[in-house]
Amino acid sequence: MAESILAVGQVSLDMTTRAVTFDGQPLALAANEYALLELLLRNRGKVFSYNELMDRIFKADEDASEEAVRQRITRLRKKNRQRAKDILHSHN
């Protein structure tokens, strides 16, 4: 049976319920934000291009752009300022 909790540091994702907590506190995420966070946690340390992120977190019928990816990253950071910064690093 596959593990249903993905935990890295103080961040936990329940893969069954799609619930996210930061430092034990629940965090409401939009579907794309959840997909982005899950991808980054599963591939900790890997650097993704904007194109790779667009391909992986947006559905075919959604507007995908570098700016849309940047917005999702910014939203994740704002939702949990310091802890999210430890996970989400931008490389220009």
C-alpha cells in the first residue's frame, strides 16, 4: 500500500484527502497550487523550467504561461510566508 502522506519538513500533503498543512496548520490551496507543491515536494532539489512546470501543473484546456506559474509560486509563498520560502526557490 502506497504511503498517503507526503511530508517534507513542516509541510504535509495528504494524498488521499488532498489536505495540506504547514507546521500543523491547515492550508487551503487551489488545484494548481496543490499540484505545484506536490510536484516540488516529490522532486525536492530538482530545478524545473517554467515550461516543465506548465506541462505538469496545468490541464490542456487551461491558460498556461510563465506568468501563471509565477503567480502560483507567489500565492504559495503568500499563503505561508516563511515556511513556503524554504521550499520554493526561483532560479533566474
